[in-house]
Amino acid sequence: MMQKTFVLLIAFFYLFTTPLRAQSPETLLIPGDSTVVAAPDSGMVREKWLRRFFTKGYPNPRKAVLFAIIPGGGQIYNKKFWKLPIVYAALGGMLYWNIDNIKQHRALVYNYRLLKDGDPNTNPTESPYDRISETSMKSYRDQFQRYVELTSLGLGLVYLLSITDAFVDAHLHSFDVSEDLSLRLKPSLQSGMGGAPCLGIGVQLRLNRPQQVPSIYTKP
């Protein structure tokens, strides 16, 4: 009897919970209403957020700096693709030069230690270090240490220049640089010593207001 009762309870529980499991998570049925409300698609929400992030207030100087943390990212954000070869060539050249100086400096440091230990059995045997005296080895070591410092500084400056270029390019995107910009010389009447009028020449620079660039993102 107990076994039959237990089986009936399990069957009843299964029949009661099956419609709940069959309910689709993408649709919600409001009690008392037959209207089915579709849940927002996470992929669509993510796509709208990314579109708004890239297009709202474009180009945004802060976002350009953010993307410029990755070399060339700021230029891609500003759609100045022609600058990418310049950025990558400058960074790649400085990086290669810096790595080569670091390798040479380490080799000089290692071979200088072999010469300085006073043991002739540990003298350098690899060319050209086997033909360099201890004094010259020390001089070359110090020289390449300066090279490493200079190329490291140059690499950092090139990287900062790429970020600065992205920021300035985005900041000046909406400025008017048309032919309407003009510099004119005009007569000017000013007060001289004792309040007497004095005729001179003044310089007038005409600057137009920044153009209002419409956003490329339009709300549906």
C-alpha cells in the first residue's frame, strides 16, 4: 500500500512539473493576460551597446586614447588607416633596435666577467670577444648600456606619439580647416600717449565655428 501511494505521488509530481519545464525561457506569460512578452535577446542587446559605444559622439578623443593603448588602435578608431604603416614601422624598427642592443649588452657583460675573474682558463673563446682586451670590453659594455637606454627611451616616445596622434586627430576632427580661414591686415585706431589718437595696423584672424558633425548612429 505504501509503495502504491509513493508511486502515485511521484507520478503526480512529474505531471505537475512537466508544463513548468516546458515553458520556454525566451517567453513570459503574464498572469491574467494572454499576451506573450518576448524576453530581450542578450546578443541583440550586446550588439546595440557596442554600436552605441563606437558611434556615440564619434570621434571621441578619450575613446581614441583608450584604443591607442594597442599600437595602431587609435588610428583604426579614427579611420586613418594610412597611418598604420607609419606607426608599425616606427614601433617595429625601434623595438628591433632595442632588442638587438640588449642582446649585445648582455653578451659584453658576460664576457667581461670571464676576463675579470683572473682565470685564463675561462677567457672568452667566441669571436670577436676573444680578441678584445679587458679595458676595451668594459668600454664597449658601458657604450651599449647607453644604447639600450636611448633605444628604450625612443621606443617609449614613439609609443606616446602614436597615442598623442590619435588623441589630436580625434579632437580636431570637427574643426573647420577650409579656405574660409583668413588672416587680414586692417587699420586700427588706438589711443597713444596723453590720450591722443594713434593710427596703426591691426591683424585680424578669422576663425569659423566648428562644424556640427551628425552622428552616424540613428536610433530606430
